[in-house]
Amino acid sequence: MSEKEVAVDSKPRVVITDVDHGAVAEEEAVAAAEGLELVRAACRTEAEVIAAAQGAAALIVQYAPITRAVVEALPTLKAVGRYGVGVDNVDVEAATQHGVAVCNVPDYGTEDVSDHAIALALSLARGTVGLDRALRAGNYSLEPVQPLHRVAGRTFGVVGLGLIGAATARKARGVGYRTIGFDPLHAPGTTTADGTEAVSFAELIERSDVVSLHVPLNAHTRHLIDAGVLAAMKPGAVLVNTCRGGVVDTEALVEALRSGAIRGAGLDVFEQEPLPQDSPLLALPNTVLTPHAAWYSEESQQELKARTAQNVADVVAGRRPRNIVNQEVFA
């Protein structure tokens, strides 16, 4: 990693470009222990990031765009730390070319997100949300959710067998599902170490009663679930998405839900966030929607905040961070 001169200050400056977690006590504790100045901003655009981060040694970012223009406008920058697993709002290639370490926290929410995926799947499989809505409206019958089928023996398909996908498969088996999975790293016909049968993507879509998504958003996965894939799913199947909204073609999903091509969808993430109040997803009775909350527990939030700050603090101090996406900057 090339040496960079940081603007002469009493302490290296770390800018939190944007965060909706409320207080930043964990980040402040790391900054104090590492001798860093921590500055909190509220940036939404690349111009706002550039203005707020002049002279910064590192950025901590949630949703703000860290584009090539941002990286090139901040010559003192050494690290970008993202709150979360995905780094699709960071131009990793540009950062790497300029010797800027890009850090994430890939395992902080494994248990929480996999719990949430199972909760969404079961809420659809057992009709709990539909029954709750009907009961509150005075309908004390099973009619709004019929037919329901027993979970035991049905097939739960996991797309992406990383940490969260593997945990979701393990928990699905725990409630009686048969699990299959697709991942480019696992050849169809093999079995993963934890007992999930690996199949092709097409076979997973055709066989699964639940399709649960656990992949990053990139050029290969954007609109992975499109009209053709939705048409290939079982008519009684449900789709669960706790990874990235852009993995699903929203317009195609709305049409599939309206037509009954699939039974329902449990969504924690959306192509546009926050979800617009005029989104047709909100009016559909066969959806269960949560506001990008799968990652959240008090424990996961505290871990995420502290580890994000520690990653960038380590880079600023010249240490290899625990989690780094572009390892080559330390080569």
C-alpha cells in the first residue's frame, strides 16, 4: 500500500458520511482509543461527500455513493469502511487503483438475517400475517389464506451458500424443510459440508416451495429474478429476499403476485429504498414487507458499528484490518 500524506491536523480525521443508526457511541469509542477525530455528516450525493471529507484519512459510509469522482477528489483518503456486507455503493476498482482500502463487516448479521429469512418464509407458509390482517378486520376464518400446506417435507431453495445462506439452510432444515442450494462454488450433485444438496439454478427454481435469496448485488445478479424465472417457479411457491433489492425485477414480481403465478413474497429489501408509499407492493395482500431490518438486533448493531470503525482505524494506523474487500492494496 502506498504511503499517503494526510493533512496536518492534531489527529487523523475519519468522516461518517451518513448513518441512520442514531447515536455513534461505538464509533466514538474506537476513535478515542485510536487517537482519531470523528466527524459525522449527512451526505446523499457525491458532491456532498467530497465537500464533507476534504482532508479525511478515512470514510465510514452507509448509503452515500463513493464513486470514482469521490475517490479522486480526496487525495488523503486511505480507507472506506461500509456499515454492512455489501459494497455496491463503493467503486472498489477506483479505490484499489488509488490505494484505498475498502472494508466491510461480512459476518456481523449472519444469525439475524438468517432468522429473518426464516421468519418471512414461515409467515407466508403458515399465513400468519394474512390471518392477522383478516382477524383485525373481523374475519374469524381460514378462508383468506387457504390452502395452506404442512412445512415438513417441502423444499426450501437457497440461492447463495455463503455464511448467511448456509445459516438459513440449516435453520430451514430445523423446522422440517428439505434444503437445496445453488452457488457457483458448489457443483450440482454435490452436498455441502452442512448437508445442503447443491443443484443448478434452474433446478432450484423448478423444485423449490421457498426460494430464498442470499447473493451480493453485481452485474451478474442484478434482476437475477426476472419474469422468466418467476414463470418457472411453482405456482404455490414463495420468494424471500433479504439480500439486495436489485436482485429482483420489481415490475415482474408485482405482475407474478397479481396474477397468482407465485403464492407470495417476503421482502426486506427493495430496488428503491425507502419503499415509496405508492409502490404496488404495499397494496398486494400476498406480500410480507419489512424495512431493510433483517440485519438488526441490538447485538448485531453494536458489533457492526464497532467493527466498521475499527477496520478503518487499523488502515489509518498502517495495520491490516480484520475485513478488507480489496486485499491487493496491502500486497
